[in-house]
Amino acid sequence: MLTDRENAANSLASIVVFRQVKDAPVLRSLREFLDCRGSMAQMLDRYAAFVAEVYENGYDLGRYLLDAAAEDENEYVRLRAHGSPVPPALSQAVRGELAIFQELSRLTPEALRGMMGYTGFLPGFETTVTDFAGEFEKRMERVGVTGLGPYARHVMFRVVEGEIRPVHTPDQTSVDDLVGYELQRGQLLDNTRALLQGLPAANALLIGDAGTGKSSSVKAVTNLLAPQGLRLIEVPKAELRHIPAIMEHLRDNPLKFILFIDDLSFEKNDDTFSAMKAILEGSVSVKAANTVIYATSNRRHLVKESMSDRDGDDIHINDTIQDTVALSDRFGLTILFTKPPRQLYLQIVHELCRKKGIPETADMDTRACAFALRRGGMTPRAAEQFTDSILSGGLSEKS
């Protein structure tokens, strides 16, 4: 066991493979404490900074170390994720560094107190001592579906200024939450399962009326298949130009990804139109076998055009029109979501009432239809809003 500060500091300094873990705030603050040779007050300040970082990461030092090592994106983990041979020297280094983490997980507040020779109050922390080598190996056997780094901790992401950032409060919609449109979701599920199985999967366009569950279906499918190695990255329209770089970044990741574009449409002369066309046509630079693009739109023709666009001085005007209105045809799979007929709308309302524990009344159908008319039509979204309004008290029994 690491019983003195110098020995513990030297062990930490020797870490190479897991250097990202070593340089992360928890172990960086621990090193600063171990290296401190100042006054007692300075050592206590370094100790307090270390404990604060442990608190920020779950209060348990041992559990943090195991999770950080298993989720680290390093050369060893990448080789294991792809089933590639691992050089003996690298394997030996990993075994040695895991043994160091094992010893670090045995550090207790009492042990650190003893290193300082301090007898006053110190805030404590938890530490769970586990078999690092055994637990790490179990995780490596499933790294192809659990993922690396942030992809091991999060399911949904969003592109912001070209950077992929995790969504910390993602949409938790499940397939069981959705009523109706089983055929459409079946098509989406089949295509996504093909992606997970390494089979050819098509880019998909979900088109139809607003409020019919297009976006919810994509997120529900993601939540359903996430345990099998699926992740979703939402790409706002303003970030479409980054898709080639995103695909290149994801190319060697063992997981499978949906690049999700919600409410896709283009104005005339939109600068991102050509970029989107090139991506869908599959130029060599942007193809990635572990990614598909799923887009939703309320428009069958993704480029908005007016009657005046059909006039003008373009010699090959028909070719120009076809080039703009046929962008949707470049998706390999088109799934149509239309407003449900009255019977299906009411079926959705009754099913939502059942799931939410809302007692039904004799005039429920009449009230639900009246609500939908006020909201612009009978859609699953209107049914959801209707039942939520009853729960919140926004609708009286006779409204």
C-alpha cells in the first residue's frame, strides 16, 4: 500500500497510458497535495482541494478511478474496442498502471491525515476497493457497446460551434410512450438495427405534419437501442457544414451514431444546401460506416420555392428546379407521418389517459376533439397536450 507521500507521488508520475486520467482534476489535485512541502496550512488547502474534486465526481475515490480508467480514450482501449492486437509492452504498462490505481483506491482520509501528521478535523470521502484488473477486463469485453469517454456516460449529444457536447438532461421518450404510427417506427427500427449489425443502413427522412411524432420517434429509438451501442448527435442546421469533420471524428469509434437534423428545410440560395447535397450523395471524404443521417421535415420538398422561382433567366430552368426539389430523394429511406384520422387520434387520447391514470368521462371524445381543433388539428402532440392539461388542472371536467 502507498504509505507515504513521496512513494504515492512517484507512482502517479509514472503513469503513461492513462495520462488523461492522471491529468484530470481529481488526480491532479491529489498530486498537488502529495507534492506539497509547504506549511501545514498549505497542505490542508491542497487536501481540501482534492476532496472537493472527489465530491464533484461522486464522493467515491475508488469508483471514480475505475470508471475513469474504463472510459479513458487511450491507445490500449481503442485497440481493444476494434479487436486489434495489443503490443506486449502496452499490455504490461496497462497492468502496472491499473495496479497503481488499485493502490490509490486504498487511500483513505485517515491515511492522508497520517501523511501530514495532522490531528484536527478533516472532511472525509468514500473509497470502494475493487479488483481493478478484473473489473477493467469485464468492461473491455463490452467496450464496443458501452463506448469510450463521454460516449460511455451519455446517450445524446448536440453540436455547438463544431464541438460535440453531451446533453446532460436528454429526452427520455421511450417507444412504449408513443401510440400509433407503429409501421413508421418499425421502418425506423429496422434500419437502425441494420446499422448496429454492421449491415447497410440508409439515411432517413421523416416527413409529415407537425406534431405527428417524427422527432420523438428518433429519440425513442435511440433510447431503446442505446444499450446496444447507439448514440444520437443532434446537428442544428447552422452546424451542417461540420458534418464531414464529425463523421471523420467518429469513423474509428466502435459505437454507431445517428446524426439527427430536426426540422430540415432550406431557403433559396441557402449556403448549406450544396453541403447537404454532397453529404447525402456520399462523397468519399464523408462516408462513415458507423453513422447515418436522420432528418425530420414538415416539407416534402426541402427547398422552399415560390412561383417566381420558375421564371427568370436560367437557360436550364427545369434542371435547376429538379436540383432543388429532389434533395429529399437523396435520402435512401423516406418515412411518411401524416395527421391521424379521428379514430386513431381518439385511440391515442384513450391510451395516454390509461398510462397517465386519468379517469375517462362520457364526454372525453368530444372534449379531446374540441381541444385539437383549437390547437390546429388532431395530432399525437395535441393528444399529449390535452391529457397533460387535464393533469395540470388546465382543463375542467366540462371544458
